[in-house]
Amino acid sequence: MSGSTIIFYMLAALTLVSGLLAVTTRQIFRAAIFLLFSLIGIAGLFFWMQYDFIAAVQIVVYVGGITVLIIFSIFLTQQAGDLLPKQKIGRQVFSVLAAFCGFALVMVQLYQHSFNTTTDQAVEPLVANIGNQMLGVGDSGFALPFEVVSILLLAALIGCIVIAAPFYVPKGGEQNPTSKTASA
Amino acid sequence: MMEPGLNHLLFVSTAVFFIGVYGFFTRRNLVTMLMSIELILNSVNINFIAFNKYLWPHKMDGLFFSIFVIAVAAAEAAVAIAIIINLYRNHQSIDVEQAEEMKF
């Protein structure tokens, strides 16, 4: 057994175990930390597949961005030391059953299907190749989706400010009565 | 243990997906539901990259799809957290059972 195999199994175990703990623990802050380790494991899997750029993006965006955002929102909305309420046993049984049945169905399909591999010359996923194709306007360029995503990010930015702004003062200088009570 | 290949990666991604589905079914707190959604989106990314590496190594389409998925997921998480903060300001709670004013 080679070192690469051992590393793969370790990364897979890290991802799955910490993901499972993230959805089952009753302390919400620990759930966020386990989610962090699960995302790091997934970034490790990308490194293992030698897709360095996507692994770096995963670490920067998910581990450094989204998880920190989630931890901040936990600090803003939860009392320290609170446990999440226990779920009804019926709902838990149903959820385990639904998730397991879906998993079994996908696995059965997966092992009955044989994938066709190609013998064409592989393209190295270098950053230069990625950048050229990402901004290319030619046959296989992704310039249009790139621009669409930039509009989406702008819309999300404005939407976040509008939704989370504490209260809204109209032009007359008088506060909106509903938002006044909400901000009090 | 076998040499890991495409099927192993697909097993991992399927397992992460259904862990996320389980969390989404059982959790009743909006922040933890958002965490489950992040797990689901990440399993899709593993799938895209694995298929790109093992089945279509002469193209990079899977890699671009996962970059766009990450961008959309970041936007989605930011908007979702803005909504959660707003909901907490109005209800002093982010439990989905207590935010049912628009139910009827």
C-alpha cells in the first residue's frame, strides 16, 4: 500500500467523520468547528487529485470565508452555552432512513454503471490554462458565465446590505414605524 | 485496501451529500441548516473534480463548474446570513418552528 493510498483514506475519514459530527453535535459552535475540519478534508482531497488551484480556492473561500461568516452569525444569534433542542425520535428515525435509502440507491447505481474513460491527451490544470480558458471568448471560453457570476456577486452584495441594514430612514427624516419597533 | 480511484471518490461525495441531507432534515436552527447546505454543495464539487480528473482529463469543464459553484455558494451564504440576522432581530430566535407568520 503506497503513501498516496494512506493519505486518501485519512482525508476521506477526516471529511466523513467531522461532517457526521457537524450535523449531529448539539453544541452549535462545535458544529461550526467540525464543519471547518470537514471542509479542510475536502480541500485535501482536491490537493490529492492534484487540482491545486481549486483546493486553494476551497481553502480561501470556504475555510477562510464562509466558516468565519457562520461563526460570526452564531456569536450574534446564540446565547453562550446553549444546547440545541433535542429532536423528536420519530423525525430522527425518518431522517436516517431517508438519507440511508438515498445513499444505498446511489451506490447501487454507481456500482452497476461502468464509466468510459478517454485516451486523449490530458490538459494540465495549471493556473495559466485556467485563466486563459476562463476569460476566453472563443469556442470553449467561459467569459459569459464569468460576467454573469460577477453580476450575481454584485446583486448579493447589495441584497445583503439592504436585508441586514438595521433600519431605514426615508427622505422626510421620519422613521418608518415598523422598522422602528424592530430596531428597538 | 484497494488503490483509490473514481469509485472511492464518488463514495465519499455521496456520503457527504447524504450527511448533509440528514442534517437538513433533523436540524431546526437556521445556521445549522445552512451548514448542511454547505456540505451538500461541497459534495457536488468533489463529484465535478473527480469526473474531470478520471473521465475527461483533456478538458477542464468540471473545474470551471466547481469554481462557479463555489462563487454561487459564497453569494448564497452571505444572503442567507443577512436573512438570518434580520430574522433574529425581529423574532429574537432563528428556530424555523418559531418563524411561521407567513404560514397561512
